[in-house]
Amino acid sequence: MEPGELSEEARAEMRRALVDEAHRAARHQYVATTLAAMVNIESWLAIDSWLGAGKRADTKLRPAPDEVSYSAFRAVSTVVCMSTELADAAVAMAERQRYYAVGAVLRQLIECEYLLALFSEDLDHARRWFESTPEQVRSMFTPTKMRKLTGKFSNEEYWNHCSTGGHPAPRGIGLLQMMDPPRKQWPYASAELLIDLGLHLHRIWKAMDQLLMNHHARYEAVRADQRDQAERAWVTWQEADPVVAVLIEARRIG
């Protein structure tokens, strides 16, 4: 047996753990809790960016408007709101066991993560994105170009999501409950995707958090409760779900 390869006994245990109801409940609890933290950030940041307050340590002061920073923070807020709406839709579809729809939304969520990572590295990317025409977005902010610019993301991961849920493709059959009447494969595929949803929500939360920690003057102070909530949910999920704990170790997710 190759190093890292699971034995037959371990594979069988993993399959049992995938469909265990308590573990499934822990996955749903994690995505719901993380979504709640994202919704809170979304609501606060939308108003804050409209006021142009991202660079202000004290909102009582009203300096002259900074048009560059204003555009950049409006871009940040826009992508945070997009990410949160997508996450909300994915969680709702997961609760209804409509996992092909979850897969489609995840592809969009990955692209939002690319943008957040790009903005975090240099806030001027946010300004340029916000002021871009549709043609400029298609030429300057494609998924391929953003992966190259950030150097943080896998081509294969994105392509796999396109094949499974992003575009109509044969591999999507695994997420369609109706196409597996004997329920031989779908329960495992759907469980895997629910875990994947949780891992992507963790990643999008971390991308939002890092961006705001890097560039927003008051975020750490005024949203400490949500940061703590998200971190406690992440730790709790790992403790409650042995499958995600194994995946985190394998993928070295922090």
C-alpha cells in the first residue's frame, strides 16, 4: 500500500462517516454559522463603504472625500455582498438537498474568492475592477488571469468545479438525486459536496477577513464578535466531524 493510501477498512469507515447523520448535522451547523457571520459583515460593510469610511479610524471626522479609496471600498463591499448572497443560496440549496445547484454556486464563489485575494494584495486592483467596463472585466479579470496574478489557486480545482456544477457536463450526474434511484452513489457525492461547501465558506470567510484586516481601518475593532464566532465555528466543526478533520490535514487548510 502506498504511503497515505487508505486501507479497505479505513475506506469503509470513511464512507460510513460521510453519511453519518450527526456529522451531517455538524456540517450544516458550520455553514449556517459562517453564513451568519458573513451576513453581518455584508450589512455593515455595505453602509460603511457607501459612507466612504474604510480608511477612517474615527468616523466622527469628515475629511475631504478620497475618490480612489471610495471606489476601492465600494468594490470590496460589492464582492463581499456577492459572496454572501452566493453563500446564502448555496446553504439554502444544501438544506433542500439540491446539490447540483450548490455545485453551480460554488464555481461562482471561487471566482469571488479570487477577486478578494487580488484586492487584498493591492487595493488598487479593487478600484480598477470597480471602474472597469464589461469588456475590460472580460479581458483583465478572467479566472485564469486572476489565478496567475495571485499564484494561490489551482487550475484543476476550478476546472473540476466547472465540470461538476459550473457548466452542464456529464460529471454533474453524481449530484442529481433523481438520477440515482437505488441511492448507491448520490448520498456519498452529496455528503462530499456539503463538506466542500463548508471548506469553501471557510476560505471565502478567510479571504474577506484578511482583506479587511489588511485595508480597513476599523474592521478588527468593530467586528471582533463575528471574527470570534467564525473561528469558534471552524474549531467546533473539526472536533465534531472526523471526515473534515482528515481533509483539513490532507489539504493543509488553516
